[in-house]
Amino acid sequence: MPDVLLLLPDALLILCGFLVCRYTALDRPVWEAAEKLVYYLLFPVLLFNSIVRTPLQPSETLSLAGAGITVVLAGIALAYALKLWPGVDARAHASGAQVAFRFNSYVALALAERLQGAQGVAWVALLVALCVPLCNVGAVFPLARHGGQGLARELARNPLILSTVAGLIANLAGLKLPEPAAVTLHRIGLAALPLGLMAVGAGLRFGALKDAPVLAGALIAIRHAALPLLSLGLGRWLGLPAGQQMVLTMFAALPTASSCYVLAARMGGHAAFVAGLVTLSTLVGMLSLPFWLALL
């Protein structure tokens, strides 16, 4: 059960944030400031530094890259299609749609190293570099439309998108940061995951999922059932090597990104609903990831 245990720290960090916010002096005002710190500094630094430091070799893995992009686009299409269901709450959908197609890249890199070693990490890094911009655009679009904000304006100033694009440009240009700068950025980025997950817990309202239970179930089903199943079919159709097929399936079955909550909170969405979805996705992923990998 090592893959299950790999996700346990994420769930415990969410629980820690929940308890600290509700039973200590570090209440909501403190965590609202923490959310801004994560959104505007920690996550962007982590994304930029991770992409800059990762060698990209798309020419050697075109099929894997295409399959990964297809999985993400399918998740976006399915999530957006849920808005057509009668009775779907517009604010909950705009906020929660991102949960269906965004992914926890930290878990991805850790699992890839365990499953396929350094080669697996390189494959996942390529998928992350290609798919993070798609996911961020897909996440911002419904929130910007629902809030009456201009999409181009929101995309142009979104720190997650800007840092990803900057990282890709720097990587392709062969930029090498001076060692002191690289170490500093790395240490800043290390704080992003634990603080982001604790912010999810601090904003958690367990009853929020009751605001749109059918929508919540559909989004989790896309993230943990539809996309992994699609990855199995794509891998067989493209004839991916066994190692790449395993990485693709793992990528498709990952729990959603903890930054989903931060984005919803900062853009005026239904943050409590998204916090519940992130927590539920982390718990479901502890069971679904080993299940899908076992099918291989």
C-alpha cells in the first residue's frame, strides 16, 4: 500500500489547517493572508523553478505528450459540459470545474520517481510543463466569466499562468540561474505545498459539498474514473511503452491540485465548496491511484 501512504501526508496537512484555524488564535484573518502569500508568491515561484530546472525533451516523447494533453482537454470539456445540466449552481460550477482536470504535480513527481526512477520523473516533468498552462487557463476561464471579469485581463495577470509561461520561455532559452538564486527560489517553493494544503483545511466547511452534491460527485468521477479510463485506452491505441503507459495512467488518476482552493478564494468563487472537493479528491485518490495502477 505504499501509493496510498504517499497521499496520507496531504490529507493530514489539510486536517492540520482545519484544526489550527478553528481551535487556535490563528483564525480566518491569518489564513486569508496566507492564501494571498501562496497565490501571489509561493506557488508561482515553485512552478517557475520546477520548469526551469527540468530538462524538456518533447521530441523523444511525442506520443506521451499528446496523450497527456488529450487527457487534460477531455477533462476540461467534460467539466464544462456539466454546466448544461439542469439545476447546476453557476457559482459552484465556475469554482469547482477546475477540480476535474487539474492535478497535484507534487504527488505526480514523487510517484513517478518511485515507479520509474529518474526516467519517470523526466516524463512527468514534460507532462507538467505542457499541461499546467492548459489547466490554469481552463480554471481561470469559468471563474472570470462568472465574475464578469475580462478573460484576457485575468489571464494576463494570473500569477500561476505568468510563472508557467516564464518558466517555459526560460527553459527553452537555456537559462541557468546563479546557484544562490536557484537555491533561494527552491527554498521559497518548498513552502508552497504544506502552506497551500493547510490553507485548504483552514477554509474547509464540510457542509459546503451539500450545496451541490450531484455536481461534486460528477467532478470527482471525471477526475478519478473517466480520465484514468481514457488514459488506458489512449495508451493502448498509441502503443506506448509499458513505462510511459504507467506514467500516463498515474498522471490521469492524480488527486486534484491544492491550488484549486487558492484560485477560487482569490477570484471570488465558492471557496468552501472547492476546499471540500480538494479534500475529497485527496482521499479518493488514495484508493483510486493504486486501483488504476493495478489494472496495468
